[in-house]
Amino acid sequence: MGAVSSDVSQDYYERLGVRRDASEAEIKKAFRRLARELHPDVSDDPHAEEKFKAAAEAYEVLSDPERRATYDRYGADGLRNGGFQPSGFGSFSDIFDAFFGGDIFGGAGGGRPGPVQGGDVAVTATIDLAQAAAGAAVEVSYDAVAICGTCRGNGAEPGTPIETCGRCGGSGQLRAVTRTPFGQVVRATVCDACHGDGRVPAQPCSACGGRGRQVRRQTLSVDVPAGIADGQRIRLAGRGHAGEHGGPPGDLYVLVRVREDERFVRDGDDLVTAVDVSAPLAALGTTIEVPTLDGPVPLDVPAGTQPNERLTLRGRGMPALRGGRRGDLHVVVNVVIPRRLTPEQRRLLEQLAGTLGEDNLRSDEGVFSKLKRALGV
């Protein structure tokens, strides 16, 4: 695999995020989760591929009982001295090969493999705030492993037989003897010719090359519920990669991204917006139009409204994702001080300033309250 960056742990257990006494099932589950998180369609991490390769190397060791025992006793040096070289999984496209071959996801145990559930798929859907508020149907496209429509998954050209594998004699396993500093180790591996099935097609299917499965481009319409927030996921059961040996398909996870809206900032189910009001009108009181998700609505600004004061429109925010009361719209009043005054405007303001007394300028707020309002906290 080459040198691992300093951002990736040298400890295999830490790379997968599991305890040292984790079971085989826990290790497999942890690796599948990492593979999904590091998929290029959903990961913004520029080092995602390197992290995936590091996780694959850790899985390659910890999923094998003999390698894991050697690693637990002697560490990575013991593995290297024994001749271990990680496969590295050269690119994200190799994930699909893993599904085909039955290695990292396919249960490399003894005998013919049983049903194996297909892997999950992750894809991103981007919507705007109005769609998040009202709900929307969005179309997503992704690549997924599917049963070959020509051979129906058995890998044989239609009308040709399936025979006993000549490489493993039908056992589905190959045995190899490896010399290590600790003695000879006999290791059983899945047959690379039949992938553990014990049988091979006499004439491989021309459509899928004998694999019985193909990568196909899928397009689906996904219902995005009203009230969904940026970064939340939608799970579509059974829409992922096809299973192996009769196993069920995996799931599709749709990561929802909500575009920023220049009019609003979202705070949970509430929305916050800002409107400009001239200082004279803030002092006198006025009615202004404010934007909402349903279009502009009038809002009364009370006389004497102060800078950064918040006015609230009840029920004009986002709908709750699981039903219930709709959020509110908070309107921050940005009191605008007039600039570039004409001589007449200056005369009128000076006349006004001469009439203002303590009662007009006194505030009941303390300094701390004024700072909180100014900072919006």
C-alpha cells in the first residue's frame, strides 16, 4: 500500500474504529460503514481514497484469523516478516470487484458460501430551501451491481451447462502452505476460479463475462419529505447492490444537501431574515414587506424600534420533519442611518435633534442586554 500519511492511524483496530476484542461480524460491519462514508459521491475529504485503502489493508488483516493472531502478537512487523503484502484496493472502482469476487464483502469462509447481502450505495441529492420546506421529488442516478439479465445470475451462456470447478475439485477452497518465521502455516482461501461456489460455467455468459452480475446505471425518483435539513439521509431499502448466492440487496442512502438561501438563515425549524428600515421610520413606526417561504407579507414595525431588534412572525418558518407546529420567522430590523444628506434634510434633522430630550433617548436596557441584541445572541 505504500507509506501511510500521518493523518491515518498505524493501528489496524483504530483505522476501523473497533475494539481489540471485536468480533468478525463487528469488523466487517465497521469496514462496510467506512467504505460507504468514503465513497466519492458523498465524501468531501480530499484524502478519502487514501483512507479507504488504509481501512482496506486493516480489514484484510483483521478479517483473517491467522493474520489477526500474528498481528496481535507481533504487530505489523510480524506480518511483514511473514511475507504479507496488502492488496491495497487500487481505486474506488475496486469496490465493485469486491462485490463480484466475494472477498471483502462476500464471506471468505470454508465450503460453498451461503447467501450474502449486497452492499449499500450512497448518493447525494441537492435541493433548495423552498423544496426542503414543501417536500419534493428529486431524481438521482448511481451505479449499482445488478443480477445479469442474460444469464439470470448463474454466469453461464444460456443453454450451456455449469460444471464442477477443475481448480478446486468442487470444494470451493484452495489450500496453500506458507513458510513463516514461526513455522509452516496451512491456509485455506476461496478458489479464485469459482469464487467459492465449486462450479463454473462451461461457457461464460457473453454479457457479464461469467460473473453473473453487472454494474448498471440506475435512476430513481426519491421523495424528499418536507422539513428535511442539510446533511440528513434518506434510506431506500433494497435499492443498493444485488446480493450474492440468493442474498438480499443492500440499501440506497441519499444524502440531502440544501443550498443556502440568500434571504434566510435556518435555525432548526425557525428561519431568520433581516430587513432595512430607515431611522426616521423606525422612530415613527411603519409597515414593511418581509420575505417568507410563501411570498412577501406585511409586517408592522412599532414606533421606537431599535437596531437589531427582532420581530417574530409565528408559523412562517420550516415545517417540522415529523409533523407538529411549524417554526417561526424572526425578522431582524437593520435600522439604516441616512447618509449624503441634502442641506434641507440636514436642517430638518438638526431641528429634530434640538427637540430631543432624555425621555426620547433613555433606554431601560442595561449594557449587557444591549450587547446581546447587537451581537444577535
